[in-house]
Amino acid sequence: MKKVFRLVAVIAAATLAATAFVAPSATAATKVKVGIAYDIGGRGDKSFNDSAAAGLDMAKKKFGVTAKEVTVTTGSDAEREGKLRLLAAAGYNPIIAVGYLYAGPLKLVAQDYPNVQFGIVDDSSIALLNVAGLIFAEEQGSYLAGVAAALSSKSGKIGYVGGVRIPLLQKFEAGFVAGVKATKKSATVDVKYVTEFPDFSGFNDPAKMKIIAKGMIDKGVDVIYSAAGGSGAGNFAAATEAAAAGKKVWTIGVDSDQYLSASAAEKKNMLTSMVKHVDRAVYDVIATSVAGSSVNDILDAKAGIYGRHYDLALDGVGVSYSGGYITKYKAQIDAAAAAIKSGKIKVPTKP
């Protein structure tokens, strides 16, 4: 199957970095109809889905494409499949599924619509030529967040709260803990999850997140990294309440630069965010489609996927500097990033 790809992996980085496409005509661009299927929470979650929406908005502004956005509410496989079939039957192409939970339903739909190009965020399990896996090195970005957390903590007690205990979120955990420990050996990291698999409500339960965060704060934790979608709001609320009581607690956001959508009170405590450029991945799928191609024209042999693997080298992950709180640590963070890119630091993907 790999023989069908026209470009080799060694030129993937250069092609992606430049996002170099032949400029399409206005007519060609406006004929492209993009379908995007969000995960629970949809546009407006100030996190994962909003990052995907930002990529769509960039493409609409750049190319003038039309788009239809759908969001699951119950999150069942049947509902996800129905949303994807709705888009495919209506002639949308490409169609982008936001979240690995779409994998099973998307595989069924993609087989029935071989002439439609699909993209799926956070999954690389579908070995079909019309499906692009868009995966990220979350552990690398989380490592940098861990460096920032260790340098900012006064107590040496740091927390990580994931939405659901699944391998994807454990990548965040592993990288974050590694970054903390490499920076300050004496620091401890309290790890909790909002829910356990297969209960996925942990991605949209800010009340429970707040309880967990307050429990950590009561134990002296003064930096908390939450990777839990909409539940992260509970972490920010707990830190805001702690500040009102005279206790400084830093929070670390995820996926989007959450400082940009935070309230004034939340911004005072938002140290940084581990930015995962889902927006770039969504934009890339649309841009290649407008150019009459697909991201599957490049086989990322290193990642073993049909699609693209967004790591630090490809600016797929990183940390935000909004607020200026970690600017003084930029040299150390940049040094860690360079060591990861060179291979000197190998970031774990499992706790």
C-alpha cells in the first residue's frame, strides 16, 4: 500500500513546514465543501474542539470554502456514524472527525464513500487510502509544560488531572511528569483522573474537576495541569477561589491557548497552556483538498501512519507564553525543546 504515495518521508517536514501548495483558483476553492464533526462539547468548549474550529475558520478565510459543522451529544457510535454519513451523503469532501472516538464509525463510512477524503484527529488505526490520521506528540508538549511547572512551583508539589484514564491522556501524564522530574528531582506530581474508562463524562464535568483540584490544593499543590477538555474549567475555578482566599495556585491549560478565552480572574493564575495544534491539522487537510490533493500524499514512515504526525519538530505541540508568566524560563524551555528535537531527550509516552 505504501507504494501509492508519491512523496517520501524525508521531504515531509519541509513540505509541512512550508504548507506549500499551488495556489488554487477562487472557483476551485469555493467548490470545496468541508464537513467537520466535533466531539462532545463542540465549538465553544474553549479547548480541543475550539482548536479544530479555529483551523476551519482559517481555511474559510483563506480559501472561501463552505462548511457544515456537526456535534455529537450522546457520543454513541451510532450517533457518530450518523453524523459522518449525513455529511458524506450531502457531498461534503473533505470530512474531518475531531477525536479518536470516531475511529470505528469513520472506518465504516469511509469504506462506503471511497471517493471522499476523511481526516481524523488523534487516531492512526484506519489503514484506508482515503483516511488521514492526524496524530500529535502530546507527551513532548507536556514535557515542556512540566519544565515550566517545576520552575514555577514554590512548594514542589504539582498536580496533573486527566479527563479519562486512557492511553492518549496517559501520554500527557507521562510527558508532564518527566518534564517536572528532569527539572526538579525533589518535586512530586499528584496524578488523578476525573473518570475511569469507559466513562467518558470526565471530558465535560467541571464540577468534579473542581473537587479534585481543591483536594490537591488542600494538600499544598500549587501548580495543576488539567488535560480534560471542558472539565478544565473546574481547575481554573478552584485556583480562582484559592486566590481569593490568599493562596496562589497556578493552572496549566491544554489544547488551545486557554489564557485567550479565560476570565480576568482566571488569567491571573494561568501559567501557560500546552498547545496542541489541532487547528493546523484541520487547516492542512482542507488546504491540500483545495489544491486537489490530500495529506496522504505524504507517508509519515516514522509514525507509521497514513497522514501526519505533529510533533515539536513540525510545530505540532508547544507551550504558550500569553500572560508573560513563563517568559523568564523561555531559555530553559527552549533548551528542553531542542534536546527533544535532537533526540537527546526521549520523552516517555507511558506512565
